[in-house]
Amino acid sequence: MSQSEHPELLIPHYVADSARAALREALADLLADPNLSVAATPEETDEKLATAEVLLSARFPAEKLDSAPDLRWIQSLSAGVDHFDRDALAEDDVALTSASGVHAEPIGEQVLAYLLAFERNLQKGFRQQERRVWENYGGKELRDETVGILGLGAIGGRVAELASAFGCEVVGTKRNPESAPDAADEAFGPDGLYEVCSRSDYVVLAVPLTDETRGLIGKEEIRTMPSSAVLVNVARGEVVEEDALTTALQQGHLRGAALDVFEEEPLPQDSPLWDLSNVLVTPHMAGSTPHYYERCASLFARNYENFVADDLGAMENRVA
């Protein structure tokens, strides 16, 4: 299919009202006279899909592909694309790009906050404050620790930079370890999982959810970690076997965990993770930032230039 000079762009109703408005405003500043439509209802989306060539959305049901005969590219508004039917998109020759990297700054800062909370024992301070208890306790220094990062991509790379700035030794894994960020002292391929886990005081999960990473951390992997280690998950809940992790935390096989994602969300009220004093639970908010959609728009604008030039191979974060 040949490329239109002014392709029709659509932000469908699947995107929240506030996000649609933010994206529209940002794109108006970044693109000269964009041929952009915004749909607020399912009916508007169905109508505009008939001629849309580009979609900006957090999701898109595969059954809607038949309603979008001209669709050539979807820019995901999330880093994870496991909720898109990549096989169906490939069959219809629709390119898919992720928002990988957009979350790097807020998630990197969130991970650093987790590490400092455990290192300085802030949870104990919070609990004492709630009870109005003044009881001195000690803390450690982050610079003495080794941070292992499984997934040295955009997010893991930012974590590596922040941890390195605090004087930590940083080791990690990456599909192509030769492209690991300079902030990593050592990088291994996926087969270095046990090496990283066994050496780390903090094990940070920053991998995408794929068939290979589903259940990546289970009983055997946890056993390789020092009992003084803390597991940090800002990837996807399904990357960890939650029952195995819960048992390890209850029995003292791990010092603690900082978890932003879970196998089931919201985390069920009867989950034992709520009550463990060595667990820090946050509600899948590590990627939140007031700059999120302007960064998505900036990424989209860069990819749009390649799309208009009919150079889809040069697009950033191409996953399908």
C-alpha cells in the first residue's frame, strides 16, 4: 500500500478523555497541520476507523481490523504490547511500535526510592510514626550494595544510571549484552540470570512480558538470591511466580520485596502480601508522571517522520 502524503491519524475512544486532550495539544505543537481525528465514543471510533491509516492507542481489539482497511501503523501508548494481537497485525501488514522509554525516568526514580526505603529502613520509621513511637534504629548506605537488573533496556538502563550515581555496583542481563548501557559494570545475556541473581543485594525486574519471561522468577531463581536480597518488580506481575515469592518472604529466604505489579490487579484483599512487613506494595503507578503524554507525542512525532517517508524499518520501538 502506498503512503499518503497526509495520512489520517486517529486517537480512538479507548484512550481516556484527559489523555486524548493532552495528546492532541502536544501533537499540534509537534506536527505541522496533522490530519488528526479524535473519537470520544465507540460509534465515532468505528466511523473514523474506515479511513484511518495511523492509530494512537493503549489497546486495539483484533476484531476491529476488518473495520480499518487502510490501517498501516499503531503507536502504542504503553511500553508493554502484550495486549495487542501481534500475529493479527502482522497478517494485515500493520506496523506496531511501543512506547518503550517513555517510562524510563519515573520508573527509574521509583526504583531508586524503593532501594533507599529498604536501605534506610524507612518502612520502620513510617510504622513508628503511625504509633507515635520514638525508637532509634540504624540504616545502611546504598553505595555498599550490588544492584542486579534483569532487562537493561530503556527502563533498566535508567535504573543502572541512578544506582551507579549512588556508587552501587551494577550488573544485569540484556538480550544483546554488547548494547548494554555504560552504567552497567557487567552485562550478561539471558543465560546470565542465575549469575546476576546470586550476586545482587537488589534484583530489579525490568523485562517485557513475553513467552520467555513469563514465570522468569520462581522457586529455583529465588533460591539463588542471597537471603539478604530484595526483589523489585516494575515489569509485569506474571514475570514472577507470586506464590513462590510469598513463601520465600514469609519464611525469611528473602529480606524483602518492592512490588508495583502483580499477577492479579488490583491485588486481592486476601493476598498475604498486604500484611508482610518486609513488602512494599504500590498500585501499578511507577510509570506515572505529568510528562507522560508529551513524551508519547514526542516519540510519535519522530516515528511519524519515518512513516511519512515510507521508512517503517527506521521507526523506534518497532515490535511488529
